Amino acid sequence: MTKQEKVDFVISTLKNIYPEIPIPLDHKDPYTLLIAVLLSAQSTDVRVNKITPLLFEVADNPYDMVKLSVEEIREIIKPVGLSPMKSKGIHGLSKILIEKYDGKVPENIAALEELPAVGHKTASVVVSQAFGIPAFPVDTHIHRLMYRWGFSNGKNVVQTEKDAKRLFPEAIWNELHLQIIWYGRQYSQARGWDLEKDIITKTIGRKSVINDYYKKKEKRQKKA
């Protein structure tokens, strides 16, 4: 298979598996999405979706959020982890949104990246999912799969994002990055991975990754 045929195979397979793509984080507008994505750093979407209703019940907009102290925000979001940094970030960015953007979330990545606790991935998710602007946020699942599929060298997420944007048509970036995330969670996990169920890696995967998988599997069988 040529590189282009592999890319086409990934696109068509993911389209078949995920014709409808659920958005992982519950939100109702750009602001609540921004907060949810910020909270999801080094946490799980499931945990974040349990905490955001409690936070948004008290404050679901920047004006109400700044009425809370950093400590009050921290107390609510503690279960998602990294709460000292995240609570400061939420309070700080809410203040900036009011002062600089009339309480609205800006629609461009550079402006978002200037907000406290907002990195490139968070900014990319917000412009993509809240505003429909083409972006390719790379999380651990996408980083892992782009390497397994031989589409990127796996050195860092910056390179992975460049490679993804070069290989895949811009028109499908927003849905494709979500499809890859769901696929990574369900079929191509970091731990407990079963290659037999992972049709994409089994078909187009990097040879060294597949060989390594079978070597490890053989070792486990010998031990058993």
C-alpha cells in the first residue's frame, strides 16, 4: 500500500466505525467547553464530566466564575487532579475574558494560548469543537496511533500534529481527530492492546510495531 492508500484506508475505516461522532466532554457553549478541556489535562473525560456539572451549577460563565475565589474553585474541581494550577487558570482566564473580550471566548488559537493554563492542544480543541474552525489537536491517543500507523516518527506532539495536517485533508480534521481518539480508546490502547481487534494497525501498521507486539505476546505465552 502507498502512503496515500493507507491514509484513505484510515479515513474510510473510521468513517464506517464512527458515522456519528460523540463529543467527549459535556458542555453547552465555548466557555464551558474551554473550562472542561482545561480540566481534562492529565485526567479522564469521565471524571471531568462528573465534576463540571457541579462547577457549572455555581458558575457557567466568566462573570459568575470570578465571583468565586480560587480556593472555592479548587475545592469543587479537586477530584480531577492538578487543582491548584487549574483553579488559578480558570479564575485568571475568566478575568481576562471579561476585561479583554467582553466575556466571550476568542475564536483564534493564538489569542486562546495567551490565556492562563491554556496550551496549544486546549486552544485547538476549543476552536475545532466550539467554532468549527479546522484544527488537529493531538492527544496521547492520536500521538500513539500516528506512530503505530507509520504516519509520524513519534518524537513529539508538535511533529505529530504537523504530519497529521500534511497527510489528512483539512476539511475532515475536526471530525477525524475525534474519530482517532475514540478508535485509540476502543481498539488501539496503550495497555491491554489486542492487535486482532485493531483492524487499522493490523492492516497498515508500522512493521516494527507489529513485530514487537507478536514478540511480546509470544513471551507472555511462554511464561503462562
